[in-house]
Amino acid sequence: MLEVKNLSLNINNKIIFNDINFSVWNWEILTILWHSWSWKSSILKSLAWFYNHQWNIFIDNVDISNLDISKRNIVLSFQEYLLFPHLTVYKNIDLINKSPYSTNELLKIFKIEHISSLYPKDISWGEQQRVSIARAISSNPKVLLLDEPFSNLDWLLKKVLRNDLKDIFKNFNIPIIIVIHDKDDAFFFSEKILILNQWKVLDYGNINKIFFHTDNKISAELLWDYIEVNDSIKKLLNNINLKRKILRPCELILYKSNKQTELQIKDISFNSYTYIYKCLLNNSDIITLYSERFFNINDFLILKLKN
């Protein structure tokens, strides 16, 4: 288990982040979403490399905050894969292999047996990413940190690699932290999520709970489209007793109204599984709604909250 207390970082008297606390169990994946991207990797570097007597990092209840970097056993895999160009795929992994798995076993687990004799320049971005993470795992870390692991991949390649990696990670009973910008990736991998804005924690915890119950607009926007609950929305929902400040479009059922309402469709698109409606609310605000039902532009709508 990884436990972090009071993690803070100042560079040139500028607060990068302050008083961050979280924990990750051995079987968990924590994703970190950051509203400001200029220092997004610094939290991973702080865990792996930096020293500070004001914060504490525990692995299996042992404080490693001031251990030498080489003894922390926290491995950081960058978005730039940084493979050794003069070594084959096999030797890139075998060079530091201290894991319970042989190099051939790691090649099989990561589905890169067929490229074991090739050099990094001769393989694709997706294959390089597999090799990079396999090499990180080969060092037998107690914690694995991944910095934007899919940023260099196209959508189809990312989809395949993402599915494989989630299965692969189940083989390794260690805490894994992924800094990521794609909310789809966060939902795919996460048991927990940590959402930061500038140097503050906006939300931390179970991703599904935060998705449906956050009252923070920045967190809500980072995770998906949201609807701010105002008097117009309450009226469209028949003035039900709704204490939440934010709703998700997926929580609403859309119905066509035979008379004019405060909600009117102004634009329609389709994303392969649902219609996306840009609607004018109360002649002023544009909100986004989803439905499997088809409506027409300029239709008036009424809403119902799903049970």
C-alpha cells in the first residue's frame, strides 16, 4: 500500500501543489487529472525523486520519504519512452530484470515476443510503450507511476493497448498511479481519482461517486458534460426537491413537449451510440443533453430525472 501525507512542492517560491493526501492499495489504480497541465508530472517526480522533511511517503507502513532514490523502489515511466536505442527489445527489458518473471515471460505477458530481436527505431509507438512499461515492471517496483502513457498513440492503437494493460496490471499486485488528461482513460482504469486545480485538491475518492455527486464545477467539467441545477432546470423537472447543485446529462430522460417550454433543441449530433442535443435553456444558456431518442431541431423538451 502507498500512503502519501502532506505532499507539497514549491519551485522558485511558486506553489506547485500543497498539502496533498491520498492512498493507493496494492490492487488499485489511482488516476490524477489536473486542470493546469504545466506541472502535471511534478507530483510523480516528487514521489519518485524529491526530498522534503515536511511530507511523508509510506510504502507498506514504512516511511521512505528520506530514503535514497535508488532505495525507494518507486518506478516512473515517462510519456517519452526513453528506451535504450542501441539495445534490442529483449535486452532493454533483460538489462534490469529483477522481477519474479523471466524476460521471456514478460515479453509474453506484454505481447511483444515477436519484436524481441528488434531495436526501438524499428517498432511502432504502441510497441515502444509496451516495452517501456514492461521494462519498468521488470525492475520489480513496489509502486508504478505512469506519465501520460497514451499521449503518443492514435485512438485505435490506444484502445487496444488500454485493454491489454488493464489485464496485464492484474498480474502485478502493486499500487499504480497514472497522470492522465483523457477522462475516458480515467474511467476505464480508475478505482480512485485525484482531481487537482492549480495547487489545490478539488476532489479525491471513488470516481463514480465523484462523477455523480461532486458540487465542484471544475471537477464536473473535467469528468464530463454537466448541468448546473438552477430554477429553470427545477421547473423542467416539475420542481422536485433536488438538493444537488450539478446533474449529469445521463441522469435525465428527454421527452418532446407539445407546447412551448424553456428548453429548445438548437443543434443535433450523433456519436455512434447516442444523440447529442445542444439546447437553449430559458433563451439564454446552452446546455448539452443526450438521448437514444431522436428529436428535431427546434423541438421543445421536458425532462425527467431517472430513478
